[in-house]
Amino acid sequence: MSTADIAGNVSDADKQHIVRVMKVISEAHRDRWAFRLMDELKPVSVDRKPQVQGKKSDIVLVTETVVEEYMCNGWDIAHGGMISTLLDYVTSVPVSLLLKHDNSWATAGLSLSLDVNLLSPALKGDTLRCIGITKSGGKRTATVYGELWGPRGLVATATHVKMVPQTGPASKNHALSVSKL
């Protein structure tokens, strides 16, 4: 994907970073359905909100995907697990940009908690707009809010708390380490 296809006020380097992180996550799951899900998730825009005193500027990532048959239950409704996975992805990726200059962070951190609220169905064939907004980021944790929108309105929301993995030999070899970008 070309950064020219991605709108937003961040630099081309930051857009490239987002594309690389999505690719790393996708390739880490190459033999699983989650690979296909991440591979079909397309970045639409990446914006950095103005900085508020004493707080890092929020990153807003907007992506889109179409609900395919493999994402659905027997009634052609997007499965809740798939929706949770989409929200996990879209709330993880902007963390990497928020804290990309801190080499202690893996590209997307580790999940401490993921709270998902399923509000309305998404049907096979629906285009979903998936939004991840960083709300706070510190030395050890980051909180990200997620929304999933469909043609009939809000489908789901999420609050995702990411954490810095422990340092040591295992974290240096982690498949999603910053050094691999």
C-alpha cells in the first residue's frame, strides 16, 4: 500500500510506520484466519491531534474492511470474536506510532485488558470503518479507545489498555519488536 492512499496530517514516514506495523502483525499470523483479517484491513487515514499540555498528542487511525463470509456466524452476522479481533488490531497499531521512539516498546505492546461492547450487528457485505484513538500513553501503559462503524451505525466500542513488555532476552527476540521495523 502506498502512503499516497492514506489521508491524514502525519508525515509520510509515520504513515509508512503504520503500514509496516500492520504488515508485521499480519505476517506474524500468516497461517491463521487472523492474518487474513489484518491483511484485509486497509488504513484510510492517520491523524495526530494537537498536543494538550502535559499529555502526548493523540493518534487517530481509521481503517476499513468488508465483512466476508469467513468472518460470520451461521446467520451471516459478523462474529463477536472477529469484531473483538478487529478492535484489538485497530487499537494496537496507533500505540506503535504514539511511542515509536521508545525502544522499550514492542511495535504494538502487550494487551493488559480489552473491553469490548457489542452494540449492533454487522452483516456479510457491510463495509466497516474501524477507528483507534490513543487516549493516554505513559512509560509503562497506553490506553486506546476503539469504535467500529457500519452502514446502520455504531457496531461496537472498545477500551484497550496496552503495556510495555518486560525487558530481557525474550523481549529482544519478540516477533513484533521495534528493531524489526
